[in-house]
Amino acid sequence: MNCQDPFPDSVVENNDPMSEVGQEDNPMALPSSTQDIIPNQNEKKGPVHVCIRECIDDKDDKSNAIHQLLQLKKSMVELLDAYDEKMSTMHTVAFQNRERLAQSFQDLNHYLLREKETQLATGKDKEIKLVQNLDERVLDLVRMATSVEDMLLKLEQKKPRRWKTPAMNQIKDAKDKLREFSRSEENLEGQMSAVQLREWRGLRHFVKPIPETLYFDPQSAHPNLVLSPDLKQVKVGFFLREIIYEKHCFMPGIYILGKPGFHSGKHYWEVDVGQKTNWIIGVAKESVKRKENQDLSPTNGYWVLRKAQDHVFYCLEASHLCLKMKASPMRIGIYLDFSSSHLSFYNVDLACLIFELSDLPIEEALFPFFCPGIPLLIEDFPPLTLIN
């Protein structure tokens, strides 16, 4: 039978759909959807379904791991870029700092050379004037000695009664001259000292002591004083706080101490007073009476500088000394030297001395002493700030 032969008469049946044939006859036929892959929870899972499920889970884990690695790589690249930028900035800043430091030393060197020339010239002029003054005094003393010798000879030759009045007058004149010479000698020593030793305050524009790390002592604070959490600032509050250290706090004076206290050595600290119209800064003995309203004088154990109003300052010594300045400093430097019993107050803004105290009777520990002032104007509300 070839392809051109007719079919024999027979019963012809319809063909089954190919989809049904494939499902019945081909056990390896692919499922039509993912739903067919993932078995129902109620259906029994065969080995093939379990394997497929594990493959899908592995694929999800792999994708998640790849995603995390890519994110990690991106973060590392960004961090490396940030480090590169920081290193570049650091090199730039370090170079600028070196340049500024070199320029500062160059300026300092020029300043020292100019100061040397000025001091040598000034010293030479003072030396010439002092020698001239000494020559004049020597001549005066020689003339006075000759006059005394003449008076002695005349007293021996003449009657005492006749020479009594002239002799007494001449003796009085000689004593007055000697006292005048003594005073001139003291001034002369002072001038010689100034020629030999001079504090170059101009150097403070270039070189300044590093302020020590101080804190306000909360135990000593008046109940109206409010401290910052870092104990670097203090101001007057409107409400009384709870008194925890009643034994140690100042009252009624609105004062506070700084810590630590000092027993020896040299110490320097700075206080930012801003534009306040009144404040008190200095040192106090450890044994000062904190529960009494005392005058802040050395007699009571205080050495302080007080600003009472704009541009008017008082150094509270045994007798209050009024200091008038053209401008009010916004930052005060305090220098304490136990070895020389010396206390100085500086205008840090202008690098100049405000006032100094010598020969302090230091017999015990001294503590930094502060009063932030009474809030009279809006400028008085900001706190006093310790600068470290």
C-alpha cells in the first residue's frame, strides 16, 4: 500500500487532542504553569517536587546574597572615596598649618630683631642719661662734703653760740640733700632694672600660655546659679535649685569656685565674659567663709578683678583701685605664680596686662573664684565660660 492508494472502507474515529495524548503517554511533559510545580499543601510531595522546591529556595538565597554583596561593595567603594577625600583634605590642612607656623616663626624672628635693636638703642640712651645723673650727684656730694669740712673748721675756731644758727641750718640742708639723693638712688635702681629686665608683652601676640582645664565646682555654687552639663558655663537663674551641698555652697553671695585648686607652681586660665556689664573674677583661699556677706578683699582671702559698669573696673585690694579702660575685654586671662607670689589679669583680646598683684601672702591652697554678675541688661544673661 502506497501513499496514493485509497483507504479501505472502515470505521474512522476522531483523533484525541495532542495535549491529552502528551499528558497520558509522556510522563516527562512540562507543567503548564508554576502552580503545577509547587504542590498544594494538602497534596503528597514526591521526590521531584521536593527537589524543585529546594532549587527555587537556593535560587532566592543566591539572589539575596548577590544583592547584599553588591550593596556591601558599593558601601566599601563609597567609604574608600570618602577616605581618599579626607586624606587629601588632611594633607592640604597640614600643609597650610605648616605654612602658617613657618610664617609665625618668621614674624616672631623679625619682631625679636626689631625689639633687640629698639631695646639696645633705648638702653644706650638711658645709660647715657643715668651716667650724667650720677656725675651730677657726685659733684653735688663733693661740694656738700667740702661745705661740711669748712663748717667743722669754723666751728672749731669760732664761738659755738655765734655759729649755732648757721650751723644748724647747714646741717638741715645737708640732711635734706642726702634724703633727696636716697630717693633719687631708688629711682635710679628702678630705671636700671627696667633697662635690664623688661616683659615683652608684644610676644603674647605670638606666644601665649595654654589655658589649663578647669571646671566650675557645683558644690560651691550659690543656689541661684545654673551650670551647664559639662561644668564649663555658669549663669544666674531665676529659681533656686535644690541645695545638695549646703555646707560648701556660697550664700548669700552669688559666687562659685573653680576646680581643681592650686597649691604650688604656675597656672594660667581664661574666662569668656562676653559683653556682660558686671562680673567678678580672681582667686580665693580655700578657707574663706562662704556663709557670710564679706568684702572681697585680701584681708578676707580674696584677690579679684571686678567689672562694675561699662569700661570701669576695680581691683579689690585693701583699698579699691579704679581702673579705666577704653574698651571692655571679652576674654580675661588669669596668671598665678606661687613661686613669686604673683597674680596677673590680662586682656586676652589685646594681649595686654590689665592689672597685677605682687607679694601675695599665700599660706594655703587657692581656688579660681567667679561671680557671673547680676542680670541688669540683656547682655548679662549669657553665661561665663571657661576656655580650655
